[in-house]
Amino acid sequence: MRILLTGRHGQVGWELERALAALGDLVTTDRLALDLSDAAMISRLLREAKPDLIVNAAAYTAVDKAESENELATRVNGEAPGLLGEEAKRLGALLVHYSTDYVFDGTKRTPYVEADAPRPLGAYARSKLAGERAIQACGCRHLILRTSWVYGPRAANFYQIIRRKADANEPMQMVDDQTSVPTTSAFLASFTLELLKLEATGLMHLVPSGAATRYEFAREVVRRAGSRSTVEAVKSSRFPSPAQRPAYSVLGNARAAKALGRPLPDWRDALAAMT
């Protein structure tokens, strides 16, 4: 099998590059080799590579900046996945694409399932939903995996911020009115590989089990680090930002668990595996 992976230097792409090597001949790209805002480059590279499997781990991820760079976010997150899908259909390839819990508005208080109607709140979320719909509309074989609060040992993310403060025994403030599912990049790569081996397709939520606020996650990181840091619970209004985030965006993972044949581990177990 010939596999094309985009976004190899991202935190998910880095893990996927190691996981996907077990499936076949892997071709990886970064932003220089494949600019997802360039439609001509996408077509040219795909037609040269002729992959059997396309795994799109690249994305525009600057949630707040997307409010002022809506056009760029839309090209990368909304239009490029559709172009990848069109090329996948032409090649008879499977396209794996990652989306986000932010496609929901956060008004539910029970986990969102795949059948729930998306209602994105900001430019980033709208661009990610547009990418999902472009893939579905083109008719290619696809596996769209929605995930949430991704973190890992690489790149800047909220875990890294918390861990640096914990290692320095610094006090911190974390919001307690945003709830979702913290998800490690290693978890995503590992279970993506399993789903591929099972030939899963369609739309799935791929997150650990359970849920946490940012405050609860920080408390767990501090506890595991053996730190003396104190964590104060505050409201999101303490940290105003250009983009509105859903207050509750917990994704239900029952569909993925059914495909895998077993429950998915708790987010605390995924954190423990990394630390």
C-alpha cells in the first residue's frame, strides 16, 4: 500500500508517521512540500504520488487568528479537504481526515454524537465543518475523525503550558466553564491505525472516554507531576479571546468503540501513558 501523509511536523502528524509505516510505503509532506492553500499543488502532488491511502493531518489550527484570517482558514480547512477527496475518488483511494469538537455550539449537556447537528461558533469551526462537508459531498471513500483538545510532547499546546508551570511550581489559573475530552496525539495515531486495519469508514468521534474542564485537566497534570503548583478555577471571561469556544463539547465515542470492539480508555489513562 502506498500512503500519503500530510502535516508530518504537526503533533498528530509526527505520531502518525511512525504508526503508519507499519501499513506500507509512506510518503510524507510538510507545509513546504504541500501547501494546502494551493489547489494546483494539491492536484499535482497527488497525481504524482498516486497513493492508495491519504491521511490528512495538516490543518489551520490558530482558532483565534482565524477570525481575522477567515479566507486562509477556509482554503486550508474547508476547501483543501474537498480537493483531496476529489483526487482520492479519482485514484480509488481512502481519505482519512481529522475534524474537531468545535463544530458544535456547546448547548448540549450530554456527549455529542455523530448524528447531532453541527452549529459552529467561529471562523475556525466553520472552516472545519466545511472541510467535512466537502469530503462527504465529493463521494470518495473516507474516514472523518472528529477529536478534541489535542495535546502531546511536541508543539505548543495547553498541556505544555501547564506542565512548564507545574515543573516550576508556579501558581496558575484555569477555566472551569469549558468542558471537553483531552486527547493525546499518540492516542489518535494508535487508534487511527487500528481503525484503518479494520477498514472503518464514515464519520466517527475519536476521543478517550470521560470528560474534563480545563481546570480539572490542569489539576491532574499537576498531581501527576508531583508539583506544588496551585490551580485556581476561573471563568472564561477572565481571558477574553477573538473566537468564542463552546462551553461543552464532549464527544461521545460509542461508534468508534463499537468498530474497535472494546471501550476506549479514559482520558486520564491516556495522560498517564504520556507522562
